[in-house]
Amino acid sequence: MYLLIPAAGSGRRMGSSRNKLLLPLMGKPLLAWTLLAAKNSRHVHWIGIVGQPQDWQDFKEIVADLGLTKSVRFIQGGTTRQESVYQGLRELPAVAERVLIHDGARCLATPDLLDRCTEALEDCIGLIAAIPVKDTIKVVNSTSHLIESTPDRRNLWAAQTPQGFVVEQLLQCHTEGLRRGWEVTDDAALFEQFNLPVKIVAGEETNLKVTTPVDLAIAELILRKRMRDEE
Ligand code: C5P
């Protein structure tokens, strides 16, 4: 399986002046944990890391330290995640029929999740890892800040990555989305706009997206527990 890792963001919401994926987590940069899952996946054989040029040197050192023997390609990202994924898709080898996209910031995803998504993608054209939401979600008016509605929680799922697609179709969706000026925060949203089916694969509760310092602290707790359980 071909895997694209969007890793071209900043550390703004983390309060860091550097790319948050370079911040240390249990002695390794965040991105190293994400790459470790890709390394240990049975199906992933090609990894495209989408980043910004100022981070190349650090990214290369992370890859070298992990002793990754799979094909690794560094691809220049854009100013939004959407642009970064689009650049990544355009740099996939021509033979790539299907692709998994997994945010570098979801550094706790397991190799098993990557493999389950790969296997599920054999029978569909689009999928995402997702989990049922635990909170009651409110739709709030952006100016008055008053609640407009409360969607039925039974129909609400929190989208994660990996998200997997047939490359040709996702590329078409991205190209057309760009032409129409659509702004989306995940790839499934583009598929949905074109009424293409996107399947849900059971995600992982621990597959959090490290965004703020609190997430980093939670990620550390989860990793410590995993290490204890493995002893
Ligand atoms: O900022 P956020 O955590 O939502 O970003 C999700 C993922 O997209 C992160 O792994 C981040 O590095 C990546 N990203 C990107 N290019 C951007 C912005 C974010 O690849 N311009």
C-alpha cells in the first residue's frame, strides 16, 4: 500500500515556533512514532512524507534513525492540509492505484489500524477510520453563539485518519475541489461532495490528533501504558 503522511503543518496551536511533529514525545519526535506504525505495517511498502523544506533535514534524520527500509519520498507541502495532500497525490508513482492518507499528527495509530484500512480498501473506493462520538454535539450560530440544533448522537462519528481511496478518483475530486474553491479539512469531504461512497472502518480511541499541549501529555500517558502492557 502507498501511504501519504501530511506533515507540513506548523506548531501554532501547540504554542510552538516549529513544526509540532518535531516536538519530543517519550524521547522521539512525534513524527517518528507515526513512521514507526508505518514501518511495522504489513501492507505499507511506500511512504510519501509531505513536509516543508525547512524540516527536510530533521525528517531525513528521523527516517535514518528508524532504519526504515521501505521506499520513502519527501514531497513539498502547501499552505493547507488540503493543498499538501493534493501535492502528495500528484507525486505518487503512476502505478499507485490505491492510497492511504494518514496525518503525521496522529502519532498513536497502530500498524494494525493501517493494515485493517488497507484490507478494507480492497472492497471499496473510499474509507475513513472513525469512532462514535461520546459527547453530545451542538450546532452553534457563529455570531449569536446560541445553539441552533442538537444532532442525534447515534449518527455522529468522529473522523480520524487513515483515510483511503482509489487514487484516480481522489485526484479528480481534489482537482475539481480546487477549481471550485472548496475548502475541506479531510479527504472524505471531497468524495462526499461528489456523492461517492465512503465507508467507515473502526478507528481507535487512542488514535488522537496531537494538536495542543494537553494532547501531547495524553499521548505520553497512552504510550507509557502501551509500553507497560508490552513488558
Ligand atoms: O493542523 P492539523 O493538526 O489539523 O493538521 C493535520 C495534519 O495535516 C498534520 O499532520 C499536519 O502536519 C498536516 N498539514 C499539512 N500541511 C499543512 C497543514 C497541515 O500537511 N499546510
